[in-house]
Amino acid sequence: MTIKKVPTNHPDLLSLVDELNQFFVAEWGEDTTLSYANHHNLDDMHSAFVAYENNVAIGCACWKLRSDNLPEVKRMYVKSDYRGANVSEQLLEEIETDIKKTGFDFSVLETGSDMTQAIRFYEKQGYKIVPNFAEFIGDTLCVCFKKDLTKN
């Protein structure tokens, strides 16, 4: 497997993000999914990465620097056939390394409060649940995390 840093308009990234959006529509419905769309605008991303296996795009991850100066992990997705094969771990490591290169020693993220596999994954990667921040304050559909990137 290889991971490449790509522009946010890269066709492989766009295809994977479309799959992720379809997953959210199936999971929560179109109205709920659309209500969060402005949080995931690829034009706002600082960096984007795509994982490849035999030149096939199998996963992606991005991060953005929020207006409140929080580096936020976004658009983490791995195709179902490749889950459990360490792809997510490697993508997250690339994102965290990129965030550290920018001068930050922490990262934050948000996921669905009913996404138990994602929650377990992030906790296993050293993320700690924190009070919901910014637009997620009071949003019971979301859970927020923070990780100290000085500890590995």
C-alpha cells in the first residue's frame, strides 16, 4: 500500500469522498447529511491524502485548519473491503505528521455519536473524548475528540 498527498480536486479523492457521502446518506438520511455538508467542504482542507493498493484508491483522509485555529481531521474513509488492514491507521498517521509539520502539537476531530467502530478506532489511536466544540456544541449526533501529538 502507498499513500499519496493529493490536491483536494484529485479525482480519486473526489470518488472516495462521494462514497463516504453515500454512506452517510444511507446511515442518517439525506437531510441530516446535507445539514453537515458545509463542515466537509474540500476547498477548506489544508491537506488531503489517498491510500492506494495496486494503483486502486482504497481510502482517504484530510485535515483543515479551522477558523478557531484547531487542526481538525476530516473525511476519513476506507473502502469496506480494506477495513481492518491498517489503512486507517496509516492514513491517520500521515495526517498527524502533516499537522505536526505545520507547527501544531494536537489535533481534533468529530464523528457521529452512533459510530461505535469509529469511536473505538479513534480511542485506540490515542484520541480522548472532549466536550463538543464550536458548531458541535449541543449536537447530540456528534462526539468530539482531541489528541496530544507529542505522545506516541
